[in-house]
Amino acid sequence: MTGRSEWSEISFEDRMATTQFDVHERPHIVVDGAVCTDCSTRDCIVACPADLFVPTADGGILFNYEQCFECGTCYLVCNREGAISWSYPEGGYGVVFKRT
Amino acid sequence: MTGFDVVVVGAGPAGSCAATVLARKGRSVLLVERGPFPGSKNMYGGVVYPRMLDLLHPEWWHDVPYQRWITRRSTMLLTETQAVTLDFRTDAWGRPPYNGMTAYRPDFDHWLARKAEADGAELVCSTTAIGLLLDGDRVVGVRTDRPDGDVTADVVIACDGVNSFLAKEAGLFGAVDAANYTLGVKETISLPKDVIDERFGVRGREGVDIEILGGTSGVNGGAFVYTNLETLGVGAVLKLPALAAQSTRPEAIIAALKAHPAIAPLVDGGELVEYSAHLIPEAGLAMIPKLATNGMLVAGDAASLCLAAGIWLEGVNFAMASGMYAAETADEALRNRDVSVSGLAGYERRLDSTFVLRDHRRLRRVPALVLSDRVQHKYPQVTANVVERMFRVDNPAPKPGLRRIVKEERRRAGMRWRHLARDAWAGIRGFG
């Protein structure tokens, strides 16, 4: 054993940088933060594997679609009708896996 | 783009196999893929079981882009500090026709789609199907996001993956329940080949697949470690409501798995080269939608045909088979000039008479059992404690006897006989 392993040191930013995303200018997922303000569970924040849902100081949720795996976890765990409008990115854009 | 006999949406294993069968039967078939190349959107938990390839591409092993042949298959129970492993190995699985292989899906799926193309299917990538074209209650094609992107076809085969918006639009799913899905998250970790060979006890192109119960930081699900040629796949499969209900994020669950004393020596020093995530339709028969409507069939993950039954974790083979049977059915319906839901009824008959639905029916009780709280949180601990005490030498105290150990550990875990009996019966019925 060599003491601390690589995983304990890598930042989330560096982790996400290992995956290729070809970002289209149009967001394929839109989150209506107004619906989120009175949500007490906020399951998206813990469940999104790309950590794209960030709580804001004023009780809303900030969302960025750019490093999305297109997995579908967020709309499945979300219990607020209308909070997440989910679709796939334009053809040819979005996540590009290589060694998965 | 108009006027195909069949349009297949999604160039994963289901779609490419469907397109191959149809092209060989002389049908005009368009294979639409939203990624820049087939497989670019796909990840999985590690192993392709290739018997269906024998039927479609005999001696496929000469050119398949594989990583390793699985010659060691382990099932591991993890507690916080212990591990119990059942380890099977045979050299026979390292020789043709091979029982299973690891492969990068962007390589494997791409290869399979090129085969369909070579057989005459038209493959169009970078094209997202955004909806169905309907004529009354009949599906007559798909709308894509290309300019003039409507594609008409006599039959649509939706192989558009676990989220299948086409199957949902067609009304084939009832209410979608998050509890039927798990999130798979994976790290691809690079290590030199000789290091992998040494740590996993294999040589040449032999490989190992370790499937794990426990090791998911208390979230119902499972974990895995498997060998590629010069990388490892290390990941967790997490039941969505259980993941959402606690505060540990997916990457932290992988980190804890990699720090476990049974896993750390395998992955130590490896460099993360790719992080990925994907949903898995995990509930088996309970979540399989209607498989056909007028002018349309559903196959692969889009039809929730993934098998997650504890000791069996399969999906690519179910996708390939369902795609092939969907294609045979579509061809038959075109021949009979009846692509209505009754004209397409042969699809379910084909799945019913083969492993696709037979395995799902036989194992219909297993996915819920495997993801149940007792199997997830009690049995690994009790089993590990029993095994630890079996092998621990407590001299000068005499050996306690197995019956006493089991009784004491069962009590310590607060497990009732009737629960044990019920789960044992569910297991016997479920796997029988």
C-alpha cells in the first residue's frame, strides 16, 4: 500500500475532466428553480452523479447541463412536477464515452 | 430521409442486431444513433455474454474489439471490515466459444453497428429521435432533430435505451417508478497490464469479474470490479430511492469501496481515466412494458429487459436477442402485410419461448429479494461473522460448533427465524 490513494486526492472538477462532453449551446435539461424553492427533499443534489444541482443561498437550485451524463436520475428522483424539463441533447452532442 | 421498411432507433446491441437481421432479409432499414458514433452513450457493469453473437456472426471472436475473456467469476460479500468470496475459475472460458468478455462499449457497440452496415443497413449517427410520427393510433415513423428529419417506416423498432422516450410516448409504460431503477457509476482506472495480471491472478487475455453485495455505504445496490486489458472497471449500482434518501454521493460511495481492505490492494495506484454513469432498469419482469403497439416494437433496455438477479447480471445479451427477435417479427409482419399490434404479436411469442422472457419469468422474484433490506444489510454481516468464527481459532476455548455459531450470529443481528425462513423460501422459489 502506498498510503493515500489517487481517489482521495482528485477533485470533483478533475474527476469530471476525465469524461468528454461536446457541449451544445442549447441546454437539453432546464430546471425551474422557482419550483425547487419549497422542495424539502432535494434528492437531485445528492443523486446526480455529475453533481450538477447546486443549492443556492436563497433556497433555489442552480443547474448546469454542460457535464451531464444524460442518465435520467434527476427526473426520476424529482418529486416536483414541472421542476425538471428533460430531453436528450442535439444529435452528436453531449457525453462521449470512450473506455466504458 | 423517407420510406424505409423499418427504422431502428438506437445503435446499441439491440438496435444493431435488429438492423443486421432485417438487412439480411433484404429489408430497407435505417439505424438512427444520437451519439457521434455507436456506443458513445453507453456504459455497463462489465461483461458481454456472447452466445447470441454465435447465431448472428459465427466466429465473431476473430475481430471483436474485446478486452479480456472472463475466466474467473467471483461473487463477494462485503461488510465494513470483512469479505467473503466465492471464486470460480476455468481455463475453458478462455477458449472459443468463450463464455464472457469484458469490452469497452464504445468499441463493442461500434463494431456491432458496423456489422449491420456491412450487411446493408443504413447507419446515421449524430441524430436524435425526438418523437414518433403517428397516423391515428399507428406509429408510422420517427421525427429526428435533423432538418427535414421525419423518417417514415412501416415498422419502428425502439432500441433507444433505458429512458426510452419513444416507448413512453407510445404509451407502452404505465406509471414510471424510480424504485425500479438503479444508478450505475463507474471509474475506469488505468494500471499496467502486468500489475493487473499479478493482482488478479490471470495471464494473457484472461480476465476477472467480481460482483459484490455490500460495499455500497449502506445504499441498497451492489458493486463490481472487473479487468480490462490495461484498466479496471470499478463501480457501484445504487437503488435510486435509497441513494436519494441518504447523504452520500455516488463518487463517495465508489471512494469508500476502493478503500475497503479487500478492494484497495486491487486498485491501489491506479489512475482515474474516465468517470461514467448510466441508469439500469433493474426490477425485471415487474417493470417490463408492453412490447408492441401498432407499427412499433421495443427491445433492449428500452423494454427493461436487463436481468439483475443477484448472481446473474446480464443485459447486452438480452438486448441482442430481443433486437433479433423484434427484427424477425417485423420481417414476418411485413411479409404478411399486417404491422398492427396483432400482426406483431410474434415478438412476445418469440421472447416467451426463449431465455429473454423465460429467464425473467423464472427469476421474477429475485431482483426485489436481492435489493431488499435484509439481503442488503443483514445477510452479508451475518454470513461474514459466521465464516470469521468458523475459521478463527480460539484456543484454549474449544470450537463452538457451526450450529451454535449460526444461532448466536442470527440473534446478534436481530434476525428472526420466520424472516430467515421466508427469505430462504423466496430464494428457493426465486432461483428454482
